[in-house]
Amino acid sequence: MRNLTALLFLLSLCSLHLVSSFPTSFNHMTSCCSNTSTVKIPLKNIVTYWWTRNNCPIKAIVFETLNNKQRCVDPTAVWVNHHMKAVDLRNSTTVTAKP
């Protein structure tokens, strides 16, 4: 009986570890925007972005900022496309190591 209790306790700890280590960025794949903001976000504050899913009622770009806030914006806004390209360029730049 003691072995069974110890095994159940160990399994509980393992499952807790798996749940707590699941990446939080998964949330952006499962959420939709209820509205879009018209406020221009400063480029220096944007870390990354993604499109909402195809089955979302509002097609939007979600910008994630330095303080981990997510802002839904209209993809047809003039400034949004520029910010997306700048973030892509910034994130694709890699430092090459010298031999």
C-alpha cells in the first residue's frame, strides 16, 4: 500500500511538472481578438507578432510588447505592415561567431 501511495505521489509530481513547463506562447495560438486597437504601438516596444487564426471572427495582427501585453491591431492600418517588416528584420538578424 505504501508503494502504491508513493507511486501515485510521484505521478502527480510528474504531471504537475509537465503542466507548469508548457510554453505560455501557446496561448496566442488559441485566442481570438474581440476588437482591434487604433493606437499606434511604438516599434521599440514590440517583441513579436502573429496573425489570429483563420476561424476567428476578426482578422487581426497581435503585437506582443516588452511587458508581455498583447495588442490586437487592424492589419490594414498603414503602420502595421511597416512594424511587421521591421520586427521580421530584427528577429532574422543573427550574430555570426568569429573563428
